[in-house]
Amino acid sequence: MNKIVNINQILSQITDGMTIGIGGWGARRKPMSIIRAICKSDLKDLTIVTYGGPDVGLLCSAKKVKKLIFGFVSLDIIPLDSHFRKARQAGEIKELMEIDEGMLQWGLRAAAMRLPFLPTRVGFGTDVLGKNKEIKLVKSPYDDGEELIAMPAINLDVSLLHVNTADEKGNTLIYGPDPFFDDLFARAAKQTFVSAEQIIKTSEFKKAEVAVYNHFERNLVHGVFHSEGGAHPTSCDPNYGIDIAHLKEYSQASDSFDDYYKKFINISNNEYLDAVGGMSHVNSISKTIF
Amino acid sequence: MSTSSTTLAELCISIAAKAWQKDGEILATGIGLIPRLAVGLSKLHFNKDLLMTDGEAFLIDQPISLGQKIPISSAEGLMTYSRVFDLLWSGHRHAMVSPTQIDKYAQMNISCIGEYQNPKVQLLGVRGFPGNSICHKNSVFIPNHTKKVFVENEVDMVSSLGFNNNTYKPNIGVVVTNLCVFDFNGNKNSLRLLSIHPGVSLDEIEENTGFEFEIFSESISEIPTKTELKLIRNILDPSGIRENIFGAKK
């Protein structure tokens, strides 16, 4: 079994109008090399589901987003994403499902469990209900009879994740202390593609101490893309931290996206790494202290 | 930074730190610079039983100094986002947050300002506010007390539950601003003045608040003790980053 793919093989599995889940959180462990490839593709009208960071901003500026299902968009160290803000303030994102970050988890978990919804009280008393007319209520069938919010399953066509290490069979390791909700993204999707800092032989996974960093099964993974520095400018703990200098440049580029696009997107992945200072630079970015 | 007289930042940190004093063994989360320092001071001085995180993924036994350049070397537990959600849904947390807008019902907004489909100002999104507000206690820190924050009408995008809901009620702790201290324990959970910061007048507070509030006390806010100041200045924020929060204004 060999699931190693190149970027074009991943893109060939994505079509206009699909619902795409993106792993990571804010400016942390985002599959940015795949996101940049989508930005320069002809794909359009995507529904993006994410704990949002610069993945959302880039896809907005590249006009790929029809609908956004999200709780927030933040660059962590820089609280707000200028590209996302610009798109929102211009009314460019036609459909929104803005929900509590825990409701997002619930929607992914419902999809992962092949359930139509999961109940919660989260959302009552807020505009999350008013703005999302598709979210319905459900009454507990037990004696309490409590009325609850039925958070609908968020079923994904494709999930895109970035991990530290993978093998050709689709086994993955996330060495950072927080795997975020990557496991649920993988389970909620029909197909999952991972980019990985390094590809190793399956025999190198054999240590049980290492296997604790494996958060979801290989049969959920349909393709493995070797992409060193693939999360840059977001972090990939412990390999590298958030490239704050680059995120500042990115933030300033919301009004001059064509320049940023030429300089950092409309080039090959190797050219991108050269443009940001090479892997020696990326690997030298120290861990972000919050 | 003056080493003798107390600054506004230090005053706010000291008052805010007392928010968790009687909370026992719960997770204290301070979002933003002053709330985060307040959690640190609370942990060191007012409530040693508090759980706190490094702001990323670990529970830590001692606060991290602001501006510290090396990662933490020891943790007392793991607190991934998944576990934060699990924990907060059962109510074992008290956060301090800084909404962009707050109204007379204690509804808060961090999502966007203006028309929803085409907002004038896009902010963060509702983030965890809906869940936090229905599940656990929240205190508030407002660094720029104006009518833009304490809005006359309801907030533009209701991100957190307020007292106007018929079924659920929020649990609001203290509301610390750059001018004064409030809570929401007035008649029918109205905003209530508890103390006024040194050098601030009641008129100034009224002029900068978009709705009426009760006056429980016009006493002057309690300034930090020498011990508290020492912890803030020497341990929690030795490089004085806290003073940037109010800019040149105060």
C-alpha cells in the first residue's frame, strides 16, 4: 500500500462547491502548502470548515470561499486576520455559519459518529441561533423534557491536515501537545489528505512511546503529501514556531494581494520555501510563547 | 514606569485578581494582557488552588512571567482545547474576557460591528462566548470605558447570553474598567457601581456609559498592597509590558 501523492493528485480530488475541512487551530499547524495550491487553482465556491487562521484569509483573498463554517478567525499572536476582515466587510462571503467553537466540535463529532446532530445548550440566548435558521431545537425524550439545540452534523467532502510525520500507509504522528480537532476532521470527511514534515518507514513507528502521538487511524487517510515546512507561516510544534514577521507581511498584504500572490502563492512549493528564507530559516523559528 | 506610585494597570490587575479569590479549585482563564496577569496574581496571592494554563496546551503550577522567552519546563497537567471544552461545559471555569461591546443585559459581542452580512468592522467571531456564558462564570475587563463599549442599545451580534433570556441566566463576576468597578448584581441584574478609581469622577463614568447603572458605592477603588505590587513588578511582569495596555492616555 502506498498513499504518497503529489499536490496535483490532492487537487484532482477536490471539485467546485465541495465542503472542505481544514485542521489545525488559528496560526497553528495549518496545511498551508495545500491551501496555497488551492488558491492558485481554478477551484471555486468552496465551503470551508475550520478553527480559522491564515487558511481562511488566503482563501478569502483568492476568492475561493462561498460559505464559511467557523467560530473565529485569528492569527493568535495577531488577534485578527486582515484578509478575512476585508472580505467580510466587503460582504464577499455569501453564506456564513458562525457558531461557538464547541458547537463546531459537536458538528464534526456528529458527522464523525454518522449521527444527524448532537444536543447542547450552547448557543441559547445568543445570535448564533438567530443567524443560523438551519439550526433546529430538539426535546429530550426523557422525564426532564428539556429543550436543547440540535447541532447538525458537519459532513465534509475532504479534510486537509498537516502533521509532523507520516508513512506511506497513512499512519501519522502529531508531536505537538495539542492535536486540536484533527481527528474529528479526519473522521467527519469522505477523504482526508495529510501533508507531513517528514515521511518515515512504518518500521520506525514501532515504538509504543511514539504511537501515543498517533491520533487517528491510517484507514481514514487517503493521501500523504511530503511537504517540509508545509505549515509555514503557521507553527508546526516542535519543528518550528509561528513566523510572526511573515504574518505581519501577510497582514499588510490584504490591500495588495496581487503582490503577495505573485511573491508567495503563484510559485512552486520549493520556490515558496526559498522566498521565505529556506528550510533552515523555517526550522530556526523559535517556539511561540503565549 | 514609576516604581513608587501605583499605575492604572497595576490597580486593574489587583482588583481583577480578586475575582477568583473564592472560586476554589477551578480553571481560571484570563484572555488578554491584564486579565492574564490578574490570573497570575490570583494564583500567587489570593487562591493558590486555581488551575491555570500556559495559554497553549499545559496546566502549569506557577504563572509564566510576561515576556519570558523560553518555553515552560514543567507542567502539572495537559489542557488541550478538547479538554478545555470538556471542562468548561461542566462549569469548572471562570474566565475574564474583554468584549468589544457589552449592554445593559450583560450581553457581549466579539463578532462584528454593524450589519451582519456586510459588517462595518469584522472582529474575531463569537468564538467560545456562547458556550462560556451558558456554562460558567465570566468576569469582564474593559480597558477603554466608553459608550462605544457600554452601548446604549443591545450589542450588534449577541455572542454571549444575557440576563434578558427567559430560560437561562449568565453568571457574571466583576466588571473592571479603566475608570471603575461594576458588577451586574443591581436590581433585576442591572449594572451596579462598586467603586471608582482614584482621580475619576462619577460624572466621567456616567458620560462614558451608554445606559443607566445603579450606584451601590462611590468609594475609591482599593489600591494594591505592597506584596501585590512586588509580585506584579518582580515576578509576573518584570519588563513592564502591562503599561502598554492603556497607551499614553493614562
